[in-house]
Amino acid sequence: MTDYVLSDATRAKFKKISTASIATALFKRGLRNQFIQGVVPVSPKTEVMVGQAFTLRYIPAREDRNPITVFRNADHPQRVAIETCPPGQVLVMDARKDARAATAGSILITRLALRGAAGVVSDGGFRDAAGIGALDMPAYHARPSAPTNLTLHEALDINVPIACGDVAVFPGDVLVGDRDGVMVIPAHLAEELADECTAMESYEDFVLEQVKAGDAIIGLYPGTKDEYQQKYEAWRKNNGR
């Protein structure tokens, strides 16, 4: 879908950027629907999730196609996705926002983590959620769900455009996840957003210091008064920002 490759330098920038800043930067470009709706961290992590999207699409299960024996097939798409998601990328699952059955469990997600994935996102559920939450790798889902995916979902397509939580996700898009949730960044905007949001984070750190010191918001946030621009430039120099 894209030739873009997320560099280590840009990944490191996004590690220090909040989903809130990314949402604002995307809104300035007319993109209003890039926050994956209805997903939360299985267990909050201190490190921000950053990686390009590798996708798996589920369709509604039909009983004659999804007996338990399908897991014996070496080419079952769910298993293949776990074994082929490249290190450093995020496995994103389209479950049609249906969490009545799981999209994966702790064994598969542990394998994904050990293979070096940057994270996993599903707009459905995960089973054995406590085990997934104990992993160092970030994971996002709608809620815990014990039933096997076969009861409601059929894994069908790997690395195709999907919907996840009402957001269009294309293979290679950049996902950033923190405790608020997950933003989807079109690949062609990743570099400029990394730079713009780094500057935004710097200014907002300055603003927060001023607010805690008792300053009013008007003229400070957004910075429309020259006096605050001058104070910010001095703050940047003093703080190496």
C-alpha cells in the first residue's frame, strides 16, 4: 500500500508525542476521524506504542466454514498473521467492533510479542486478557471476551485496507497509542507530523508550567501574546527544547 518505511529517528519522535497532539495536527489538515473508537489499553504501559500497520480482517463467521478443526490448517489467516507480522509493526484487527467473541488470546499475542511486534490493536475482544496485559508489548481492545473467535468471526484477509473502530487503516499507516487510545496517521504525513507535534509538545510543556505558576490561559494557549512567545523562546533555550 505504501513504500514508506518508518525510520528509527521518526519512531523515537513519536515515542514522546501524545495522541492528543497528533489528533490536533491531523484536524488542522482536515482529518477528523483518525482516533480508533472504542478501544482501550488491555493494561496501560509507560512507553508509547509506535509502529506501522499490518492488518487482519475478520468477517462474520458462517457455521459451515468455521468448525474448531480449521485451526489445524497451516494457512489459517489468524495464525499466518501472527507469524508474518514484521518486527516493529502493529497488528491491527478488524472485528467490526464486535467483542462478543475474541479476536485472539494470550498464546497468540505472546508469540506476536516475542517475534518483536510493536503492538496489537483490535476493535473486538481478547481472551485471556490478563496474560496479554502482563506482556511488555502494548495491546488495545474493546474488552475481554472469552468465546473463541470462530463463534462469530472468520479471519479472512491479511494486510489489506480495513476498518478498525470506525477508522480506515491502510497497511503501512503509522499507529501511535498511549493511555488515551490509538491514532492512525496516514503514512505520507508521518514525517511532517512527527516534527510538528514535537514542537507542539514542547510548547504545551511550557504552557503547563505557566498555568501551574498561576498564569491565565488567554494569550498563552494558543500563544497570541508576544510576551509569551518571548518567554517561550527563553524557556526553550534554558531547557534545551
